[in-house]
Amino acid sequence: MKAGWRTGGLGELCQFINGLWKGEEPPFVHVGVIRNTNFTKDGTLDDADIAYLDVEEKKFLKRKLQFGDLVLEKSGGGPKQPVGRVVLFDKAEGDFSFSNFTAAIRVADPSNLDYRYLHKYLHWVYVSGRTETMQSHSTGIRNLNGDAYKAIEIAYPPIDEQRRIVAILDEAFEGIATAKANAEKNLGNARELVGN
């Protein structure tokens, strides 16, 4: 490992908060609830169909999402889709929580670990297939082993280097997205030419 880098268990570096059950005791509040359907393949939050529900105020107050939280899919998936996806909650306004099939991950010390770096790290853990070994199957639903997930060792450099790495990755992924869009446009143009 490079000089200045450290490692730590995810459970030591972050706080985990269990998802929200709707509940039946008033008073209620009307909030947006992030569900598995709001997770995309690239690890971003799709807020096109966030469910808005009336939930118990006392339960919501303990589970209100904060800007920079990560939302972890801990149950769901399917035969060909493991659980363990993570999305970054990047909304600065509004009242939002997360379903009982998910959990929130909150960085304990933001001066030590950047939430964007952590998101990219945990997204890599998922796409590399590491979460596949951390789950059990029951009646068609996959369940993530929380203890195994919290034991993931995170390697991280000093905070400024984390931010530099995030900026480089963001630029690279933006370039890939642009190249893909251009290739699809060129393919469409070629089909039009051939069709004429």
C-alpha cells in the first residue's frame, strides 16, 4: 500500500441505519421513500418514480436521509442480479427516507473519508462480484449478510487524494458516456443512410 494510505472496516468507518417500515401510529409525515427500483446499474439514484408515503414521524426522524448518505440494497435482487448495489443520496432539499429492503450508510468522520470516494469504492465492490458471496437466497429473494458487508476493508488515502481520485473517475466516466452517446448517434445515422 502507498505511503499515507490507511485501511479500516466499513462498520468502523460508517454508521448503518436500517430502513423504514411504514408503521401505524400517528402523527404521520409525507415523505419520499427510496426503494430498490430507484437504483440504477451505474450506481446512481433514479428519482423518476420515488414513492411518497405517510409514515410515522418518530420512525422517520431516525431515518431521514442526509446529503451524502449512501443507500444500500440489502434485500431483493433476482436470479441474475445480486443485492449489494449502492446509490449516492445527493438531494439537498426535501424529506426522504429509505425502504426496509435497504439501509443507509453514513460516513462517521467526513474529514477522514469522503462520501463520494466511499460510494465509488462500494460500487466497485458490487460490480466486481464481491457481494455475491455475502448473500443468502430465500423464496426468490436475496438477502445481504450485514456482518460480512460491514467487515469489508476500505483502503483510502488522505482526504485531498480521495477527492482527486473522485474527480479523475468522474471525468473518465463522463468521457465514456459521451463516447457511447456519440457511437449510438453515429449508428443511427448510418442506419438512416443505409435505409435510404
